[in-house]
Amino acid sequence: MAKNNGKTVIPLEKVRRDFFSYLTLPKFSSQAWVRRDRYPLGAN
């Protein structure tokens, strides 16, 4: 959270760019969608 100034909601593109830059946004978002039960992304 320190990397994002304590924000509780971080845009998916920023997470991808900071931690998963080797993935394209469509690929990352599809993988994040599959894992949404373990890692909540926004409102469910």
C-alpha cells in the first residue's frame, strides 16, 4: 500500500504495470477475473 499512497482501490492497469508488466492487460485481466474469488477486484 505504501507504493500507492495508502489507496484501498488500485486500478487494474496500475497493478499490472507495477507487478506483472510481462503480461498484456487483456491477459492479466482475464487471469484476475478467474481468480476474483481469492483476490477481490472492486465491487463483486
